[in-house]
Amino acid sequence: MPRELCINVTSIVLAQRKGGGSLEQLKQQEAVQIIKKIPRGSFSISLDERGKHWSSNDWSRQLEFWMREHPRVNLIIGGPDGLADECREACQQAVALGAMTMPHALVRVVLIEQLYRAWTLLNGHPYHRD
């Protein structure tokens, strides 16, 4: 009988950046907002094109590790111009969803699907087929 693992997903979406300033200033303003939202003592992963590339099985192993070792995990998606260095440095891991650039809304869908797929792998559900 498969073990039942439970994950809770909460999405926090920041207001879209507005105002003038250079790209770096806008990214910095966004970084301040993101870092304020990261709960103290939690484990954070940035979604970044320079991060590790994981297979679905890798996601599954990571999900199991996160659920076992960390009561709160944050998956951080940057703005349209990526994450500021301060955000990347505030994270303990970086993961790439691929080498392609994707719109924000699609990144959220792909991320949720990979978490679901990882969860089904851990629970022996037939959703994932090798």
C-alpha cells in the first residue's frame, strides 16, 4: 500500500512592478518585496535558468526530502527579468525548469504539474509513466 504524503501549496503573488528606474533598480525593489515574504527558518529554492536541471524522478526525491526535512519550503519565481542576486543568495537551492524562457503564468503551471507528478511518484500513483 502506498504511503500517503501530503503537500500544501500556497501561492503568494506580488504586485506587478511599476514606476521608472533602471532594470537593476526594479529588480532590487522586487527583491526587497520577495525577501520580506520569506518566512524565517524556511527553505527556499529559486527557479532560475542557471539552476540544476532535474528529471521528474529527481523532483520526486527532492519533494520527499523537503517534506521530511523542512516544514516550510518556498519556491521563488522572479519577475519577467529574472531574480536579483539578493534573491538568489537568499535561497538554499536553485532549480531550472529548462533552458527555455517561459511566461510567468506558464512557469506556475509547469511548477505545479511537476510537484503533482513528484507527489504521484512518491505515492505509487500511475500518473507518471517512464
